[in-house]
Amino acid sequence: MIRRSLFLLALLLAAPLPAAPLRLDSGVRQVTLLELYTSQGCSSCPPAERWLNKLVDDDDLWTEIVPLAFHVDYWDYLGWQDPYAAPAYGERQRDYARAGRSSTVYTPGFFANGREWRGWTFGLGPRRSDRQPGRLVATVDAGAIQAGFPAAGKPLELHVALLGFGLETAVERGENRGRRLPQEFVVLAHSVHASDTGQWQVELPRAGPDQAQRYAIALWVSTPDNPAPLQATGGWLPREPAAAASRRASRD
């Protein structure tokens, strides 16, 4: 009986514990959403990606700055199809141009809180915002997201991006042929959810086949007529929720 009890106890101790819910809180002051528009088919993009990759170890990651890399598909015709690119990501960049936030569409292109930004070329980070738009608060639990932001009686959109880390691609053709590109903060999936109340209950977006060494989530709120973020937050995900989303996507 004692041996059996010890055996059962050992099994319980060895079993993986369910991941605790991830709680995100931007605080009142505006957190900087830093967007990089990039492509594996663009020879000018690797330096910008190397600069972005360093933010993985930044002390202000998630609390002061939420970085992400949207891979665009408009350079695929040069000979290399970027596996992380989506037409919608290039369209979001065009939305910034249509809104007068940039003069043209190009890569590598950075936007900090919805404004064109080139400080990375000087080794600088974006200046912290003094705005206080309100708190974006969210809980992520077993692939379900509950989020809230002060609506002030106007329609809002919640953006949810699943980010992949530790990715590396051997490029076989195009401008970066023969190079191995290490990439972080890659947007693997992105979804947008409307609300008139500033409250959301949505699912973590699905990714492709499980491939990243680590995952994170980025959330931001904007108005339907303007791609610029009002507030942002983000954080590291336990591996299981993101991996489960990848498995569901591969089954579908």
C-alpha cells in the first residue's frame, strides 16, 4: 500500500501543471507599439531585423514597448516567397500611407505608435509617449482572451497578434540567397475584433504548423478609421496554448 501511494504521488508530481492564466495590463500611460514591415526577399531588411531582434532582451519589453514584425508579400516576385508574409500585412502598411502616416510603402519600414520612425538607423529606440489613453487589460487562459479598454462611447477594434521567436530561415533564392535569417517578433497570425463597449471575449488566433521556439502575444486597440494604436500590451505565452493553436490549424 505504501509503495502504491508513493508511486501515485510520483505520478502526480511528474504530471505537468496547467499553465496559470496570463494577465496583461498596459497601465494608463501609452505603451509604444513598434511595427516593422519587412520581407525575407528584401536585401535591405536584415539589418533592421537584427536591430529588432535585440529587443528580446530589453528591460522595457512588454511594459514600455511591444515590438512586432509584419512580413509583407509584395517582394515575393523577386524570387523568394516569404513563408511568414500575408497580403493583409502589406495592406495594413498601405493603410498607414493612405492615412498620411508615411509618404510611400517600403521595407524595412518602422512605425512607432502609428507614426513613421527611422531612429533605428542611429541605434536609438523610440521616444516614450506622454499620452495617457487608458488601460488595456487582458487575461489569456487556454487560448481564450478577455480584454477591456475604456470605450468612451465609440467603436473600437482589438488587434491580437501571435508572435513567434527563435525562427531561422535559409533563403535559397532572391536578393538574400544563401543567407540564414534569424528572426524574432514575427507575426504568425493576426486577427481584428470590433466592439462598441470596449469589452472583448475572443480566441487566440491560429498559426501555421508549430515551428517557433517561443511565443508571445501582442494586443492593441485602435479605432476603425485609423490604424494607429491607442494603447498596447503584450507578454510571453506558455508554450502549450500557442502549440495547441498550431495543431488545430494543421488539422483544419
